[in-house]
Amino acid sequence: MSLRASITRLLATNFGLLLVSVAIIPLLTRVVSPADWGQYQLLVNLAVMGGSVMFLKLDAAYVVETLARRRRWIAGAVLGLGIGTGLVFMAVMAALVALSDRYTGWSLLAVGGALLLSFYQMRQIMQAAHGDYQGYSRTKVFVQLSQQLTLLGAAFLGAHYGWLFVAWLLPLLPLALAFVRANFRGLRLDRLRVTLVRQRSYVLFNAPSSLVHNFRQTLPLLLLFAVAPAHEYGLLMMALRLLDLPISVGGVALQHVLYPEISRLWGSDRIQARRLYFTWLLRLGGLAVTMAVVLLLLPDRLYVLVMGQQWSGMRELMLLAACWKLMEFVATPLAPVSNLLAIQGRVALLRVVFLLLSVGLVWWLGKDFAGAALLVVACSFFYYLLSVLLNYHYMSRQAR
């Protein structure tokens, strides 16, 4: 299947999933309070943050590697690393529960969520790396449709944030177990050691960068959870959730298709790789501007009509969060080219700077929710600088 056909299929699939999510969210908001929604999304964020670094970025090494034997070794190493880093994450979450009154025993479920999510995502990465975009789409459709249905069922049965999170986890379970069964025989300590040494650039540079990246996004939200009123926090998390929908359609999904293709062209035809990169940069930028105009035209009474009276005030938070999320929408699919440009250290430094900046802003100003506005400004500026950095180095490499 050609790249164009693969991208078309992927976007069509994800657009259909977006429509399903848009149809279900108004049903959820009729029975789930902003406070419960905020705590549920907090558990999801913790699972996403933990799952993103469990493999020390060996999942990215799998995409670049071409030898079948080494790919099998990487898959086995991923399984071992997931178990080991899961235990570390369990200790961190247990400390949070013990030290903070706002974290309950339900928070420990984030550890299981991180494992299930990471194994599911590794399965998706393997499908994309092998060019099985049809299987990739089917798996994604199964998970996201199932999550929407189980989430809706849990909401009408009790609407407690803990049960909402359990409902979100259930569809990931069979796919995660399938990955474990398929790669359990490849889990050997000698192979794990050799794989870590061979792929040490990912472990030493990409993994810390990914950890800082996820901390930069999630840690300020955790601080806001600790200091902001529950109702307002839930409204903000709903705004971020709604704006994450287009990122999942055109951002993360496209990343799994574009990065392998740009990697392939980088070694053989850099002019074509450059053309592909900047073509999609312009397309994503145009879509982001279109979405921003649509959000500006939507009145708050429309949000109340669709979501219910308790969600009044969504328009202001949607416009605020859009400054951050639309920049992320443009940058996310193309960010992995930093691996090809060998500028992971500079990207990591940029993330560290903005992690400290974001945490500082929320820590000092979060009590009156002004920290949320400054957090959005910081995140928006981060993605702007990231795009400038990638574009500059991409042009510089092409000129050599």
C-alpha cells in the first residue's frame, strides 16, 4: 500500500473515531461531574506519563532497526523493561498516595494502566514498522470504540472516577496480553543486555528526553490538581481532552506513518524527505488555523446546550487550551525527526528548560488558577520553539 493510501486510510479511521468520541462525550457530561472527570483524567495522564518511558525508547529503536533478528530482541527487551520500570512506577505512586491527601488508593491503578497502555502502543508501533497499516487501524478502532462504550457504561452505572478509569483499561487488556504471549520467549537477560548496549543512544538520550517531555506536560497538571478547585480543574481537563481528539487523529497516528517513511527516505533521497516533511508541516499548520477559527466562533451557550449546565464556562477554557494544543497538533507528527538530525540533546535541553518554567509558574501562581493560563503560554511557546529548531536543522542538513 502506498504512503498516500496508508495515510488516507489512517486519517479516515481516526476521523471516524473522533466522530464517535464527539457523540459520546455529551452523554458522559450529563452524568459525570467536572470534579469526577478531572480525577479520572488525572489517572489517565499518570498512566500515559508512566507508559511513555517504560521502554526507555527502545520502541523507537524498533522502528529504525531493519534486521528481523534484532527486532525480535528489541521486542523481548521491551517486555523486560516494562516489568522493571513498572515496579519503579509502583513505588512512586505508593509514595504519592502516602504523602498526599488528594491521591487515594485508586491512584495505584495508574501503574497497571501504564503497563497495559505501553504494551498496546508497542503492538501498534510494530504494526506500523512492518507496514501493516490495515492491522494498525483495526487495532486502534477496536480499542477506542471499546473504551468509549465501556466508559459510557461505567458512567451510567456509577460515574465514580475510579470505575471510569477501570472501564478505560479493560479494552487494553487482551491486546497487552497478546503482546506478552508473543514476545515472552524473547525475554532473556543476555539479549536484554546486548540490546541495551547496541541501542544505548536511545536509552541515554531519547529516554530522558521523553521523560522530561512527559513531565513537562503532566507535572504542572499534577500541581494544579493539588491546588485548584476540583470543579475548575475538571473543566480544564475536559477542554484538554476535547482538544486532544484532533491530536490523536492527525498527530500521534500520523507520527507512526510519517516517521518510518521519512527515516527510509533520509538514507536514500534527502530531497524527497525534505519535501515530505515540509508538505505535512504546511498541511498541519493550515488545519490548526482552521480549527482555531471554528473555536472562536462557538459561543459558550452551545457548550452548555450540548454538555449540560454544570459545564458552563467551557468556551474560555477551550480558547485558552487551544493556544497550547493546536501548536502541539502541528509539532507532534514531525518531532521524531530530531533522531535523524542528531539533535536529541538540544531538544532535551529545551524540554528541561520548559519543564522548570512550567512547574515554577504553576507552583507560584496556581492557587488562583492563573497558573493554568501561564502554563498554556509556556507550552505553546515550547512547541513553537521546537518547530523552529527542527526546521532550522532540517534546512541546514539539506544545504550541506
